[in-house]
Amino acid sequence: QVQLVESGGGLVEPGGSLRLSCAASGSIFRVNHMRWYRQAPGKQPEWVATILSGGGTSYADSVKGRFTISRDNAKNTVYLQMNTLKPEDTAVYYCNADIINSGSVLSNNYWGQGTQVTVSS
């Protein structure tokens, strides 16, 4: 089975930085596109950023210029560098990935359990 595990969340003051990590493990042939989502209390889930298998990136307007998504294919890991954090960034951050399992030609979509990011003075 394939698993995604996020780490790096925590409490940070406004203007601070955090780096989230999400590592995929299991019977993996290839990790394709990877994404970050977040869900703030009382709000709908929000897409944050995507990194394609070839390295192309896209960002939600709310984080553009402050967040950077990257990946280390050797480690099957995606990162989210979050700078100049604002209270509105407070949310549970979820990793999402399209993964081709060993022996398959089709991508399956997987979610991590989430990591809490709290931005507060």
C-alpha cells in the first residue's frame, strides 16, 4: 500500500516561516503530480499549490509570492516552503499525490493525514 505522511507543521508568529514535507512510501512505481491543500476552521478545503512531474508549479493567488512548492524525486517527497506567514494561513495542510503503483499503468490519488499550521502572535 501507498502512504503519504506530512510533517513540519507547528505554531509560528505572523511573518515567520515553516517548511512542510510530505513523503510518499510503499509499492510505488512513479509519483506524478503532487499538490498541497489546506482547510481552515469553518471553511471549505482550498487548493494551495501543485508541482507537476516535470517540475512545473502553480499557486493559489492567496499564497503566490510567499509559498514555494518543490520536490525531491529520489525521496518521493514534496515540500512547501511557507514564508511571510499570515494568520489567514492557519489551517490543516494536506498533501495530495497522483501515484502509479508498482505493476500498474494507471495513477491513483492519495491523501496524507494532514499537519496543523497555526499562525498567531
